[in-house]
Amino acid sequence: MEPNLFRYIWQKSRGEQIIVLLIILVSIPFNWASFDVPKRIVNDAIQGGAFRDGKTTATFLDITLHLPSWLGGASFRIHEGIQVGQVGLLLGLSSYFLLLVLINGAFKYVINVRKGILGERMLRRMRYDLFSQLMRFRPEEIRSVKPAEIASMIKDEVEPVGGFVGDAFIQPVFLLSQALTALVFIMAQSFWLGSIALLIVLAQAIIIPILRREQLRLGRERQIASRQLAGRIGEIVDAGPMIQGHGATAYVQADIAGRLGRLFDIRYALFKRKFAVKFLNNLLAQITPFFFYAIGGYFALQGRLDIGQLVAVIAAYRDLPSPIKELIDWDQQRNDVTIKYEQVISQFSSDDTLVLDEANGCSPLPAAGTVRLEAVQMLDNRGQPLLTPLSFNVSRPGTVAVIGPPGSGKDVLGRVLGRQATNYTGRVLIDGDPLSEMSVERASHLIGYSGDEAEIIAGTMRDNILLPLRRRRPDLKSSGPASPQDHRRFVEAVRSGNSPFPFEADWTDYEGIGVADGAELAARVRRLLDLFGCTQEVFELGLGGKVMPPVSAQATERIITARGVVAAELERINLGELIEPFVLDRYNRNASIAENLIFGTLTSTRFDNATLLFEPYAHSILQAEALVEPLAEMGGRIVATVVEIFEGLPQGHALFERYSFGENFDFERLGELADILAKHDMRGPLDRETERDLVALALGYIEPKHRLNLIDGRLERRILRARESFRAHLPADAAGDVDFYAPDKVMLGASVRDNLMFGRIGYGIPDASRRVAEIVLQALERSGLGEALYRLGLDTESGIRGRYLPARLRQVVPLVQALVKAPQIAVLDISALLAISDEPGDMVAGLRSYCEGMTLFLLTGDANLVEDVPLRIVFHGATGLVEAEEAPGAANDAGDRGSRFAEARRMEARS
């Protein structure tokens, strides 16, 4: 990016800047006229200067254009004007002054709006340019930066820079035009008063910037300290569970407190300096009227200055300090944002960036070719070898097994071949073309890489799987005429230097991966999931997906049918006790008290457990059935029991999961409640917050799960009466907040599993969840909802780094990403997946069969699974030994070198 801020601004916004500058030039005559009119009002209208020598009328609106002498000095009368009396002249000049005020205000409005739009446009461009520059970094550079710091720079640190863009050229010209107009006007009325004003202005312009240098230095320190604080907080958040596990929370809190303290000291010094400079600036600005009143008044008494001129000078000076002050502020802002821009640019500067796109598109490699490594070596930052010099040659297509333990050169070689590491020496040649010099687009088309670390971004599993295919820029013309809103977005994107292609469009490169449409693509994804044995897990994820409106009548009928199939199947195999169904007049002991009370699915947060007691309608139902005190008492007993159970247990103990009482359950709050109850006088009522939290605890209680023996038949009957009242008297404005359970209705907002079970799985029954899941899946298949469930599973949210996915799918998603785009070279690390697979041999065989026709680099830790691969590279630490058999897939030089390395291994083993 351009290192000079002003050059960057001028290059990217020259046309807009010139338009606004022209508007400023046009506004200058109107600004001058607004200074001159008050003098005419006082001298000609009020004091009667226009009616001397017995004149009873004066000419108003006499408009004559006078050419300068060097153009001949001719005059052209545009309007002869009208004759008015003294009152008419006064009103006419006052109206003229009002019109000039409106015109000057309109100029300011137009200039400021255009400045603001220009600034926002450039801020958008700058953020996009920085992000685009980040995408050009080599993989090692991207991994070396702290995400929190980069996000802070793109989001926050360029904000003042973007705000300055509109002011960079326009503001000084605009303010100078106002200040010079006022100053020249004052000079024209009185040389001495103008000289005084000029001296004060020069003093401000010289002294204030000198005093602000320290302010700028402190500002730089504040920016660096704030960025470091953001980076440190990001690191601590990433390692939060580990810090809690080691009990180091107080230590890291002290670290953050110390950083906040240093930041406070910087800001404190900055504020003192800032307001000291502001005081001096205001003093210089306010002392000038003293000279005007004293000296100007003296001149007026002597007759050297008339009253109208004095009034005009004072009025003109009123508009002088503000632009001067803003010019000084602009100069400080210029220095400040220039430093910020240089600091940000320095973080995004790289001597060796990647080329993103191919100029003429990507063409596939020939059907046959070679992949050759020539003395490829990689060192870490300390000069220690991560990969010792390695050379081999493999013909395409072919298979290469890369064998080694985790953390060895196997992982490093995989990253090199997958274009995820470029800071190596030597060369990797694909059909003679160096891999390091390929563009990002071409390398991503040719190579599919899945490494030892699963990189999954937030979004659905489908979004992650199809991410490698989002590479075909949409055809904007084929989508038909754009709506006015879309057209405006397109124009603004182009004017801001952003990508004009809408994110919502279909970016899928069907042609590039050899499929005709979405159906063929879906079949390929399904085949890959079958290959890795994960289709069943996708179905199970679909069971957790929520049924949201609108639901078609056909889908409703199928879900209700499947619900009946589940119940019938459980009865057929004598497992009806696995699920306790929802029955309107029966208490469900495997559901919480809150669920038994409401007996429906919550579609909003209105009736959440945490605030149910404070919801007026729910509170009235609980009060009517005399349930508030029993539930609060139950909550108190839960607190006493659970605090005693948890005492001395480490975080993460299994009992914490068993004794959770809802999604928002806070174990730390238990200790606070225990202290409050220990000090509470039983003769008085509890405070509202304590009572609310105790009731919320009780509402999450499930007798078979928690087993504290707190619910008897009497309480169950009272809850059932409350259920009946809650259902019968639900107000109209709450009808959309609850979807009541009914055997012939779909439960909106509930999961597919809950809809089909229409009840709760019994606690304490061994392996109940797995057995119920199998029956539910069978019922869905019979009802024709299997494909819908599969699609729902693919739409499951993955979470950052796949935290919401099962362990197996976390390993499989990157492998599917690498293969779904049909690369010609596949670099796949399957070590982690094989470690959790039941039949790794079958999986490896299936993978090799699927990748037939590709050049497959198979990274694994188990040599027995790839014994028949003709070219094997075995790693011991950073050193790789090439073992090659005579086969069409391996070149002779690899075979010769392999025999030597094999002999070296045998000698090493004997020693």
C-alpha cells in the first residue's frame, strides 16, 4: 500500500476532492458579502448614510458588473435596482443578510455532507485494502500476527484515519477561505485592527503546534498500549479454560490491571496537556476583542473609523477564531493520523506478498507430469531444522505415503506441499513450475490440503464444506435487472474500491470441479462423508436441529407419522420405558418443573426460568397456586445440598454436569446464595433477586436426574393445576411466546428428536440416548424425511474451530474440503482421523480408490496401512528417508536415493 497518507488519499479520491474544492471557491464571494452587509445596514440604513443631502429614497438591488482595468474597465448593469425609503432599505438589507446566511449555511451543509460521504467511502476502501493486503501475506506471516490486534487495527485504528480523509485537502482550504476572507475584510476596514488580528492568529499558529508535540507523543504511546492490551486480552481469552484449570486467574487479572494502569497514566498525562493547550488557545482567541473594543472605539471617537465599519469588523472577527482554531486542530489531527496510518501500514507491509489471482484464469495441469522436490529444507526462527534437505521425484498421477509421528517433518512437508508454508529453501516444482511462485488462485485450484490442525470457521457445516468452491465470481449480467437498492450497493462498492460482487450470490464453481449442478455436488459431498464414515453423525446432528416455521402441511403430516412410528417401535421391542411421553394431565418426572408448568416449547425469552418470577402473568399463576414459597424453599435446599457436594471438587468434575439446573446456571452464584441464606432472618421475606434466583433453581429441577427427593405427589398435583391455569388464561400478547404440546401438532422451536419422541428420555437407563436415536432415525427414513434430516444436519452451526461438531466430524470436514473441489494434487493428513476410526485399513483403501487419478500425498503415523505404496517418505524427527520401489509412480533418482536411505536406517536400527 501507499506509505504516504496524503498521496494515498489524493490517488483514491482526486475527483471528489476537486469537486468539493470548486464548491468552496464558489462560496467565497457569498461569505465576503455576508461580512459587508452589516456595515451597510448600520451606515446606510440605520444612520441614514444613503439619505444625505435631502434624499428621501435610495437605490436597492443595483447590480452592476465592473470589469478590471486590464480588461478595459467597462461596466455592465445587470439590474437597475428599486427605490426604497429608509425603513424599506433597512428591511431589504436585513432580508438580503438573511438570504446570505441561508446560502452560506447551505454551502456548509453541502460541503460537510460531501466530506462525510468521502470520508466514509475512503474508510471503507482503506479497510478493504488492508484486509486484501492481509490475504496476500504468506501463510507464515498470517499465522504470526495476533488476530485481536489485526482486527483492532482494521476496525478501530483506521477509524480516525478514515474520518480525516474528507478533511485532508478540503478542510484546510475551506477554513483558510473563511479565515482569509474575514482577515482581508478586517484589513480593508482598518489596517491597524487587521494587523492586531493577524498577529494573534500568527501567535496561535506558531505556539499551539509546538505545545501539542508532547500531546502527539502521548497519543502514539496510547495507541500502542491499547493495541497491546487488545492482543493480550485476545491471548487470555483463547487460553481461558487452561488458565482457569491452573488457577492462574488472579495472576492474569493482575497483568491486565497493570496494563490498564499504564494506559491510565498515559491518558491522564494526555488530558492534562490537552486542556492546558486548549486553555491557552481560548485565551488568545478571547483577548482579541479587547483590542477591537479599545483601539477600534478610540479610532471611532477620533473619526478615523465609522461605527458601521467597527460593527462589521467585530462581526467579521466573530467568524475568525473558529476557523483558526479548527485549522490548528486540523494540523494536530494531520500529525496524529499520519502517525497512525504509518503504524498501521507498517503492520501490513510485507516484502514478499503472494499474487492472489491469475490474469487469464486457471487451466488444469496435463494428465501426466511430475512433482519434484529439490533440496527442500526449513528452519525455525532459532535456526533449528524443522525439515532437513529432502529431494524426491514423483510422476503424476501417483501416490506417496509420508509417514511419521506428530510434530515431525511429516507435518512440515505436508504444509510445504499444501502451500501452507513458503519460508523454505530449495524448490518444489509441479511440471517444472515453482510452487512458491504460483498465484493463490492457481495453487488452490491444483492442490487440496488437509493438515494436522482442523481449520474450521464459524458457520454451518455446509458452509465450511463448500468454502473451497466459493471461487467463481458471479455473473452480474445474468441475474437480470438489479433493484434500485442493489444498483446503489454496486455503485458504492465500485466507488469505494471494494469488490462489487454480492456475498449472497452463488459463488459455487460447478464447472471448475466437473459437476453440472447442485444435485451432483450434493452427491459428491454425500459420497465423501460415506467414505469417511460420517454420514450417520450428520443424521444425528440433524436430530438436534430445530423445527422452525413455516412448516408445510406435508412435512407436518410426516413428522406426526414418524412420531407414531417411534412410539409403536418402542412398544414392539418392549422399550416403552425409554421415553416418558408428554400427557396433558400427567406430570412428566423426566422433565423440569418449568417444562411441566408451561408444557410447551418457548419461542421467545419471555418465560425463561431466570426471569419467570418477574414475568407478571407467570408470577400471578404461581401466586394463585401458592407455588412461590415452596419453590423458593426448594431452591434453598438445592443450594445447601449442592454447595456441600461441590466443596473441594475441581472445575470440570462430572458432578458439575449432573447438577446443572439450566443453560444459564451459574455455580459461583450458588456460593453467594448460600451466604445470603446463612445470614437471612427466617422471620422476614427474602429480597426479590434472591427469591428469583432460588425459584429459577427450583424450576430447573428434575427428580430422576438430581435425586434430591424434593418433589412429592402433592407438589406434582399443584404444578398440574398451575399448568392448566397457565394454558387456559394465557394472554393474547403471549400466544406467540409458547407453543403448547399436543400429540397431533409439530412442536415449533423444538428439535427434530424432541418432536419425534414427544417426551423425555428416562434418566438412569443405560445407553438410552443411543438406542432412542437409532429408533428415531429409522422412523424418519420410513417416513421419507431422511434426506431432510441429512440437510438439516449439514446446516448445523460448526462454531469457531468446529467446537460444536463431534470429534470425528472436526477431522473429516477439512478432508472433505480438500477433496470436494476435485484437485489434481491432494495432500491429506489422516493421522488424527485414523486414531479414532474402527477400521482404518478400509478407510485408507477407500480413500486411495477415491483419489485414483490424482497425485495423493497420504500423511499418516501408521506405516502398516501404506506398506504397498511404491514411494514412502519416513520421518524420524526432521529427517525424511525416501523409500522407493520400482514402480511407474516413482522416478529412478528417488529409488537410488531411497536404497541409500534404507541402508542408513538399518544401520541406525542396529546401533
